[in-house]
Amino acid sequence: MNNKNSLIALALGLATFTTSADAIVNIQIQEIGSDVVITGSGTINTTELSAAASNDIKGLNLAFGFFTIGASDNSYLVTVTGPGGGVLGTDGYTPATSVSGDAMGFGSGGSSIVVPVGYVSGDPLSGSGIWAGESLESLELNVGSYSWTWGSGANADSMHVTIVPEPSSAALLVGCAALGFASRRRKRQS
């Protein structure tokens, strides 16, 4: 494995480590080579959600608070709580270069989630989107972890989105953590 792939694997590992263990749907946004890739998988409990609208938009419009991946047509389901529009970034509409799998994401200023048209609560989802020739910076994405929640009791559910820093930033974070650990270890030995 070359250094670039090692750094990507490390960044993915860090993203997995920082993602909440109770997540039902996990979506990761990361730079791979010269592209931004969004992948997601999991299940969604739709019991306490109401249908809003259907369309077939595949892309990012962070200024208006939505992104959608996957090749299937999508529906918006409302009554979710989350960080709202603009938290992931500020870029205007940028369509995906290619998409595959099931539709998923969030919409309506971050107040709804996206599922495939005709989705049955609890069915497995897996989808992706590629923004070729883009970077986290060019798409104005904010590195971090974000969550949307809905339902209560046995119907409680969540969607977690993690924007992984570019590999060089991830390496810098790991390097800083290693230096801090070494410094702390030296102080204990003194």
C-alpha cells in the first residue's frame, strides 16, 4: 500500500472512530485522488416521518441545505432535527458527476432526510456520488461530524455525516496527536 492509500485508510479509520456508535445511517464525504466521493449506508426507520416531496436531484447545494447521492429517484421525509442548512458548507448547487445505488441525504434546509421513492422502513440502503475534479475546498465543505435525529423510543433513529479532512490534513492531525502523546509520555517518565 502506498503512502497516499495509507493516509486515506487512516483518515477513514479516524472518521469511523469519531462517528457515533448508535448511527443507523452513516455518510462519509472525503477527497479521493482529485475527486470528492460521498458514500453512505445503513437503514432508516421512517415510522414517525411524514412524506414531503419527490424529485430526482443529485448533487450538493449547501447554501440551501441539501445534498443527495444515489441513482434512484428520491423522496424527502420531514420531522427531523439537525444542524440545519449551511452547516456542511456554503457552496451553491454543484451536480454530481456520477451516482450509484440508493438515494440518501438531507434536504429542505437540513429539516428533512432523503430516501428512495417507495422506501420501506428498515430496508438496507447503500449509495454513492462522485464530484470529479473537485476538492473539499472547492465545494466549500466544512470538515466535521454532523447528526440528524428523529422519532422517539423504539422509533428513534439518526443519520450521521462525517466530512473527512484531505489526507495531508489527516496526516497532520495524526502527527500532532503522536507528538502530544510522546511529549506526555516523556513528562511521565521525568
